[in-house]
Amino acid sequence: MSVFDLRHATRRVRSAGLVLALAALLGGCITQAYQRGYIVPEGALEQIPLGSSQEQVLIVLGTPSTVATLSGEVFYYISQRTEQTSFLPQKEVDRRVIAVYFDKDRHVTRLANYGIKDGKIFDFISRTTPSGGQEQHLLGFFTKMFKD
């Protein structure tokens, strides 16, 4: 084997090594998304008009994550979405609490889709921030639960 052939072979090995190293680095930059909890089916909330029965809500949305019965019955559907890039820790991207409020006859009086906007709890259906009382207390609990 001549010196020229040896240099050429060395360059090929270096090039192949560089390509493999670059592929390994780029392969490690994959972002994965994780969904925990309830996933709202597309168009599901539109299938629950005010006045719908509790049975209809259960048919459309399924079993709630939790139920509150302090001042009327409320179904809560809770979810969290996170992303993780390579070996970095997971980062929360979104969290939601779908709340379905019922009257004493178990008919829907209100729907809310709570999330975080500008660091505050926000209802994406009515486009308002809850003002307080028992509802704010429960939503604060859910917010704390997601942070832990």
C-alpha cells in the first residue's frame, strides 16, 4: 500500500467518523411531547349545549378525572402536556381543567376550559379569569397539583 493510498484511507475514516459524530449529535436533539390525563376529543365541548343532561356529558366526555359536590355538582377533566428535548428535563407546555357545572336537576349550567394565560388561571371559553370563592379555591388546588 502506497503512502497516497494510506492518506486517502485515513481521510475516508475521518470523514466517516465526522459524519457519525454529527448524526449522533443531531439524533440526540429530538423533542418528544407527553400528554397526561384527559385528552379532549375534537369538537366534544360543542356537543354539550347548556341544559344537556349529566348522562349526555358522560357519553361525550367519559368519566371525569374528579368530581366536586360542594355547591352543586361539577365534573373536572384534567390534563397536562409536557415536552422534553434530548436529555433536558421535561418542560410543561400546557395544562387544562375542563369544568362542567350542573344544577340540582343534573343539567349543564356552564362549561369552562381553564388553563394558564400570562401566569393566571384563565377560562378559554368565556375568556375571563375566575373571581374567587370555592371555584377559585379548587382551581388553585389543581394548579398546585400540576406544579408538584
